[in-house]
Amino acid sequence: MTCRKTYIREVARQLSGFLATGNAEDLIACLVAESNLPGPRANRDLAAAFADAVREYAAADENDCRALWSLCTELACVSPEDAPAGDPHEFLPLCGVLGIAAIGAVAPAFTGMALAQLQDASLDPRRRVREAVALGVCDLLVARQEETVAGLEGWVESGSWLPMRAAAAGIAESDLQAEPELAEAALRLHRKILIRVYTAGERQSEAFVALRKALGYTLGRVVAALPGIGFEYLRQLAALDDQDVRWIVRENLERDALRQQYPETVRHIRANLA
């Protein structure tokens, strides 16, 4: 039995206890103890198992779904003061975010609320929590693509850098090669984000830097799925007199997915950046 399956079985047992009693203490203690924090990586298998178990229970029973929603939103709201970055308790909001997305994916009545909760969580100062938001976006895109894409466009329109980062990272992690419509939506989303980057006056904040760093790989994944219009867009960006935009183009051209499959096209665009 794989590690993830073992965790799913244990989390399912803990969730059954919570749903029977309303007491989440044992579940929380389990998540904290097995978090792998402090350390370089949180326990991704356990976090994924938590989301899988929440998804299964939420899909099976409406009352359980509501109880799990309350649990996950409570976990997601554990503050940086109570669970600073690197503390074992940071694992709780990470799991809460993934659980919220899992519920939104299987329960249409919760999809809109899940997107709103994830947008709030994308502003969290803790990197691991923000990464969980991107994974949650992927989960929602698989099951509720149209509503999720519309929600992500709203994140971009908010004008806040970190929700834009989460939107770009989440949609780029999806299987764009297999979903042409989603790839087109991803390109459209990146166009809107990069317009805001190009017209930005304030570029020194940590939030802007985090967005720029993410765009340094997400755009390339979109281009790999739509090489025709994608490379034409990269050419347009490369022609702009903007150091941040040109840095984003240069970073994406260094990615193997583009450099190895389209060497001539990449060399041509890189020459324009020199």
C-alpha cells in the first residue's frame, strides 16, 4: 500500500470520528504531528490524502459536506500569528485550503464560495499556503472549469498581485495539452495579467516580485500548449521596452519544454531580446 493510500485510510478514520462527534482534536493532532514541519517540505502525501478524503465524504452526504466545509474554512483561517511559516501548525491552513477546493469541486453549491475563500488565501504571507491555493485552483478547474475560469478572471480584475499569481500558477499546472479550450483561457488570463504588469508603476513589493517569478515559468507552459499563437505573443512581448516583461520572456525561453521542442523559434526570439 502506498504512503498516500495509508494516509487516506488514516485521515478517513479521523474524519469519521469528527463527523460522528463534531470534535476535530484528534484529526488536528494527527495533521500537525505528521506535517513534516519544520523542514524543507510539508507532507504533500498527507495533504493530498486529506483533500481526497474530504472530497469523498463531501460527495457522499450533504450534511457531512456542510460539516466538512465548516471544518476546512476554520483550518484555512488559522492565522500566521498562530501558525507561522515553518511551524507544524502551518500545515492546518494548507490542508484547509485543499479541502475547500475539494468540496467546491464536488458540490456545485460551494464552488463560488470556494473560489472566494481561495482568493482570500492567495493573499496569505505564508508561501506554502499560497502554493496550496494554486493546487486548489487545479482541482476546481478539473471539475468546474467554466465557473473557475470566470472566477480567476475576477482575481485578475481585482488588481492584486498575489491573486494574479495564484491564478496563473493554478491554471498553468492544469493539463493544458489535453484541453485546448482551457489552454486558450490560460493564454487569455496571462494576457490580462501581463497588461497589468506592463502598466504597473509599483514593482518593488514582495507581491509583485512573486508574481513576476511565477510568470517566468507559467507563460511557457501555456505557450507549449498553444505554440502557434503562443510564440507570436512571446514575440510581441519581446518587442516591448520593459525590463520585467522581457525578463519573463527570457525565463520562459530557457525552459526545456520550449527550448528542446522549438529550438529555432526560441533562438529567433532570444536574438530579439539581446
